[in-house]
Amino acid sequence: MSLGWSRRAPVDTLVGTETAIEFSIPLSELPRVAHELAARDGEAKGRVRFSRQQGRAVADLELSAQAEVICQRCMQSMRWPVNVNSRVALVSDYDAADRVPDGLEVFLVEADSVSVRDLVDEEIMLALPNVPRHAEGSECARRVVQLPGEPDEPEAAADAQVQKPFAQLGELLKRK
């Protein structure tokens, strides 16, 4: 069966014929992922194979991509490698999702059909970090952040007079 990655197809047909699809999808064509990226160049490459296992529709998905995201520490763009190997149960409702055994991810299909683009979009979203940052050993991680109003030198911070705004409060309360 020859299917494009953007075309929706009935899950029963994909599973019944054990369809396997090789794909190369531009990251700019993945609606949810594209909004998270610093640059929308690059592509997700891989393969998905549909089958029925233990009475469930399953998609075995392998994909790799290089996503460019913004480091939340230094606010510069950085490459984030995405490599996914997952087994996904394709379910049509929340009750069926509750019955999926451990070891399988869950993907809720609409109108009993699915597109490879939707599966890839979901898996890359799950693989991207919530708060992207350069690795701990990087220049970004070693950079010292100075907040406004902080002294330039650590010694100056120790010498600075410590203010205790509530120090006099106890004495005032005793007077009443």
C-alpha cells in the first residue's frame, strides 16, 4: 500500500495489511513541533509498521531528527537530537486507552483513521525537553549570572550591610 505521510488512512486497513511506511517529513510540516522550534529546517526520518498484537492495533515507530530549540539558560539556539523507538497502541476512545497494557504508548485516533504525520508529531513532542538547556559541562552552564542589584564581587556581598526589616517588630508589639 503506497501512502503519503500526510494522508489519513483507516486504522483497520493499515493494521490488516501490516503496512510499513518509510518517511522523511520536514519539521516545518509537523504542526505542534514547528511551534516549539527555533528554526524549522531539518526533517524527521524513519519508518512505521502497523500490525495487530494481542487484539490491539499497534504502530511500531522508529524515527530520528535534529530539532533546533532555544536553550532556556542562555536563550541561544541549540540542536537537540531526537531518536525514538516506540510501540504505540492506536485506540479510538478513552476507555480503550485505560485498557492498554504497560509497555505500549497510547495514541488516540480520530474517526478511526490516522496519518504518519500525526504519529511523528506526537512522538517528537514527547521527546523534546520541557526546558531545553545546554549540557552541564558547556560554556552556557559555567556562565555566572549576575542579577540586577547584586554586588560585582562575592566579597562585597559579605561586607554589605544586612537589613532586617522586622527586627524592630518584636519591640513594637511588646509596647501595645
